[in-house]
Amino acid sequence: MDVGMLTAACGGWSLDQVVKFASQAGFGALEVAAGPGARHLDTAKLTKAEGAKIRKKVEAAGLRISSLACYTNISATEPAHRQGAQAALESCLKAAPLVGTDIVCCMAGQPAGGMSREETIEKIAAPYYRKLCPKAAKAGLKLGMENWTATNIMNLAQWELIFRLVPDENFGLNFDPSHLFWQDIDHLEAVDRFAPRIFHTHAKDTEVRWHARRWLGNQSGGWWRYVIPGCGDINWGVYIERLRRVGYNNVLSIEHEDGALGVEEGFIKGLCHLKQFA
């Protein structure tokens, strides 16, 4: 497996700066934040020639682009916002082959106004992805939803629902164990159950402050936070072994949301920890 990094935490850097840092630090892949106007890959301006130039630059640095990251709300309540989010995702599908990746990471959307997650899946997200997946398949692309808790696939029953309604083989997950962990959802069982749907993974840890949870209860906030792999409670050796067992051999893409660590420090600490197992 490669250890990679999601470039979103490097928002103040150019893509050239990200590539230089990742190469010198010893990373193997980049999950590039992309979309119209995005700093690291502006899909509205990307030409075939520019895409080839970016791909060559990344490969010359000993890296690969594991995916394009477009985490937009495709089920937004306001029609204009929804259309804009969907258009942004579709622009990434056009850009992905130009920069040499076959995965676009996305979201299942968030609950639309007046709807539950399940209703939003049934009425908005699933119909949209049923139309989009065949187009992506023709281009040889896969769509991987991150299972962020704020989205329509907060729990595993919702995962089952959206995959039942969108059975396309190129529709799956950017699997992030950190969101499952603090909800007390078994992330290892999820790996086993949804193995064929795991196209890409986020490497983000969760620190549970157990004394605060015992004081506040699990319905309140403030007792957990996202941290760099190795700084929380997830056993990465066990988790990575489970991924290997089900046949996953792609990327562990560090998503840096650890407020206690700087950008460079956090990525390097996470890389050092994951390289023990990857």
C-alpha cells in the first residue's frame, strides 16, 4: 500500500509546493483537492495539455495521484447550490483521466431540508448517482464516497440503502474509519461487509477522551477529536491487516484535521506511523 495525503490541509500552498513536500517527505500518492476554482486543481481551467503536464510533474517526483477529491453537497436544499455541487463533481470526472487517476472521491450529500437521510438518499442522492455512474464507467472511473457523519451515509444501514439503490460496480467508498470509531460502529466489521466497495481510504485517527465522555455522555460533543494516525485510539496495524485480508491494496490517504499539529509536522508523523504497517 502507498501512504498518501489529501492536499486540502495545504490550502496555502501551490500544487508545486505540495508535490515537492510530499516527495521529499517520502509519500507515495496525492489525493488532490479539485473542482472549479480549486487551488490545487482548477477543473474549470484544466486543458488536456495542462493535465499531461501535471501528471508528468507528479510522476517525476516519484508520486501518483490516487484520486481527485471533490467533497460537495450534491443533495443541497437550494436547487442552485445543488446544481453547482453536482456540476463541480462532474467537472472532476472530466479532469481525472487528464491527470492520470481513475478515482474521484465525493460525498453522498447531506440531508435536504425537511427530509431524513434515508429520504434524501431515495429522492435525491441515489437518482443522481444512478445517472452519473454509467457515465463514469464509460470513462473507466470509480466514485468513492467519504463516510463523513454529517452526510447521508452516517451509519451502515444507510450504506446498505444507497448501495442497494445504486448497485453499479464503480460506485463505492473512500473509507474513513475515524467517523465510525467515535460512533461506536465497528470499522473492522464494516471493512468485511463492504470490501468490494472500498476503492480508496482516508487515514485519520480519533482520540476519545474517555473521562470527558463519562462526564458528558455520548450525546454531547467535546469528548472526541480527529487526530493524525498514531495519536488516537484506532489500532492501525489491525485495521490495515484487515484491509489486506479483503484484498485492498491501494492508498492510505492521510486527512490532516489535527489542530494540535502543524501541516508538515502532522503529515510526517502520520507517515512515519503508517509506514510500519503499509
